[in-house]
Amino acid sequence: MKRSRLLLTCALLIPASVLPARAQTMPAPLTVPGDLRPDAPELAARGQYAVGVRTLKLVHSGQQDIVHAPKDGAIPLYDRPLTVEVWYPAPGVSGSGSTTYQDVLGSGPGDPKRPNTPFETPGRATRDAPAVQAGPFPLVILSHGYPGSRYLMSYLAENLASKGYIVASIDHTDSTHGDKAAFASTLVNRALDDTFVLGEMARLGQSASGSFLSNVVNADQTAIVGYSMGGYGALNAAGAGYGPQMAPLVPGGAFTQRQVGNFTVDPRIKAVVAFAPWGGDAAVKAIGVNFGGKYGFWEDAGLQNLKVPTLFIVGDRDDVAFYEGGVKPLFENAVNAERYMVVYENAAHNAAPNPPPAAALNSFDDYMHYAEPAWDMGRLNNLNEHFVTAFLNLKLKGQAAAATYLNVPVQHSNDIKFSRNADGTPKPDDTSWTGFKDRTARGIELYHLLPK
């Protein structure tokens, strides 16, 4: 048989589903963070709304100026500026709209190894569009890593806004790529920024506010979604008070206000999503701090004060927040909260951000600030959209059916058995995860613990 005929015969015997992608219809390029790959799980798809986006300039007056705190004596006060990007449902066709988000690479001003290099991230939103008057919609506060920016997870912000959420993403002053300053400021201010922005969004959502958000925001149903230092602050804002032994990290006793028993949790916070939350025991020791509590910044009492439903998302090879000795003990010991944990096998610390921008390709450090070597970032973005949507739909919107995407029959996706009848209905021995097509759930673990 001629070689060409042999190849043709073999090709005819191979199912189309396992042919290389070139042999099938090629999908459109994934040009915008959050666009769907063909293997994306069900809830990764955008929702029914087009998306609008606007920038708010807020000022939190009378805050402690940690960056300029003296070694001894009172900490001066200042008016703390916060830039917040707001994504929201807008009139139009889902997925329509076009914008670019202006950001910079780098690790703070004046770093010769990682200078502040400008770049743009494309988005599928319309700048300054009117808001859909079909709400009010639940509020999601988005908190970036250290350093980071309000655009670090724009894919997730756009996706949630298209599904009927108001997403307010904070540029945490002293903690962005452009203005990184004293780490102590980040330690103190993360939770304070979150709760302040919650209050401001509630104010702007009032009927007489005159804001584009008037009658659009339901701040009584709020989730805080934080990555790394954002996760650290989100846990604290929701009740996980820090242990007193961590006070020396911040001057002037400023840290005592975030210790367990010294603050009240805003009752409007109904859920937390903590991507690779920093601050566990292994993370603290990795930066040379040897006086941490049982769980780094937390003791049992602090974790036990976390009582709102929480979704942890982490890579099992995280080398910043860590999994063993880091995030996993936080998940296990926050015993008074219902909690879920998604684990990406072989992922390190960057499971949450947008894919690396082209401007990062010439810098190893900037590239590795975004990339996951063992994972395609578009894939991780789609998985995050799916799991976060399921969790927030369940906890903020009360959609009971969303629980089927989280309460899985087997915890390791590699152990799934996809068993279907000819009509596509599951057979009795089927253990597949809801929302995942055959052969698409790989390398993921999903756990669920109820409060004690």
C-alpha cells in the first residue's frame, strides 16, 4: 500500500475528537483574557449582559500613614487615595464592547531590575457605558496581590459583571506595580481598604446618590475576592483576626486594630474567595519571620472567627503562599465557616492573574509574575471563571442548583469516570463533575468542609 493511502486509511479510523487541532476547525485566537477555550467548563461562559467599566477616585480620610511612620511616637494621619475600577452590567449584546486597560510592569518605582514598563490589556467592555437598570446586583470587591493592580484579574471582573454582579477592583495604595512602598502599609491596609470600598459602593448605590450606580448595587450581598495579599486581607476583613504576636511587623501598634476581638465584621460580607492567600506559617517563615502563630498570622481563635462561606483556590506547588503548611491548614482549621478548596495540581502561585502581557516576554521576573509553567493561563482563567461563578451564584444569589458544580462525587478529577447512555444522560456509575465535558477535567482537586 502506498504511504499516502496508508495515512489516509489511518486517519479515517481515528475519531475526530482525538485528531490534532489542525485537522479540525480552528477556534478563533484567544485575544482577550477570559475568552473561552474549546475545553472551558460550562460556567466559564460570559453571562447575558454586555459590560460597562468606569474608574472611581475615592479618598479614605484620616488614615494612619504607615509609610511615613516614625520609629517611635504617634503615626501621622493622611487622606488615603484609592483608585477603583468598576465593572457592571450594561445594555448590549453579551461579549460586545472593546477597551484597553493601561497598566505597568515592575516591582515598584525605581527598581532597575524591573522598571515600570507600560503595557495594555485588551478587554470586552465599554468605557463609561450606562448601567442596566435591572438590579440591584450583588457586589464583588476584587483585591490584587503585592505588587499588583486593579487590572490584574480583569478577565474575572468582566466575566462576573456579564453575569449580573457589580465588581469593584481596588488599586491598593503603596501596593501596586507603580507605587509599591513599605510592606507594613499593605499588612495594615488591605482589610481596611476592602471595607471602606464596600461602604462607598453602598453609598453610591443609594437612590439619591446621583451616581451611575444609583439603584444598581446590592451591597447587602457582598463578596471579597482576593489574590495572595488580597486573599490575606479578605480573610481578615471577613473575621479572621491576626494573632497578637504579629504586632512587631507594623510600627506604632497599628496592627492591633486587625487582631481577633478588636474589630467588627461588616455583616454585608456574605462570602470570600481567597486565591492563594498569603500569611500562613510556611509563607511567614519563608520571609524570615520566626515569631508567627500556629498558622502564621493566625492562631486558632483568629481562624475560628471566620464564619462566612469561603472558597480557597491554590496550586499544590505554591512557592509563595505555600500549600502544605500554608493554605491547606487555613482551609482545614477555619472550622466555623463552610468552605471549599480548589487545588490545581503542579500550579505554583500565579493561578489567579491574567496571562502574561507581551511586554513581559523580555523579562523573566515580570513574566513569572503572571505565568504558570505547568498550565496554560487561558485554561486557568476559564477554570476560575467556572468555580467562582458557581460559588457566588450559590452564596450571593441563592441559586441552589449552583451547588451541583461544587459538591462533586470524587475529589480528584483524575479519578472521574465519564459514563453516559446513548442519549447523553449519566449512567449509575458516572462520577463526572457537572459542567465538564468528557476528558476535560484533569489535574484538579475539589474539597468541601462544613462548619463544625
